Amino acid sequence: MGHPDGAHTHGHSGGGLGTVVLVIVIAALAAVAGAGLVAAGAWRLRSGRQDTARVLYRVTPAPPRASPLPSEPRPAIEAPREVHLHLYGVSAEEVAAAIRNRDNPR
């Protein structure tokens, strides 16, 4: 059937919104791909020059020091320099007997 004014219709594509979304998605993918290429190029450039400017640090051991210990060993128990006794509750006779027998202990 025809239209009396002579106009005719074709299939409707749903408007220009789908085309706009498709263009935006393609532009975003192109930007991401471009950023990826730039990053890959920078990484290759960086990894290629890594060996040329490397600074190496070497740890050197400290020189040996003289030992603070004496060269001859000392006896484990030395003779006392002074004897200081507290004789509480001991009679004078017991003290005198102990002094007399100090070189001959029982």
C-alpha cells in the first residue's frame, strides 16, 4: 500500500545511539592498545640498558683485630686477697681454736 503523499519507509536502524557507543568503544580500545605499545617500548628500552649503568657494591671483611683476652690463661679460682669473717654467735674460744687449726682443717 502506498502513501498518498508519495513518501515511503525503509527499515528502521534504531537511531544513531548504537553507532555512537560503537565509536566510543573502538576509540577506548585504540587508546588502551596505544598505551600498551608505549609501555612495552619503554620496558624494552629500560631492560636493554640495565647492564651498562649497573653499580656494584662489594662487602669487604673487616681486618682481624687482636684478641682482648690475655695470652696465658688465668687459674679458674684465685687465692683470696682478704678474708672478711662475720662470726655471730661464736665464742672467743671457738674463734681461737679455728685460728690455731687453720692450716690443719679436719
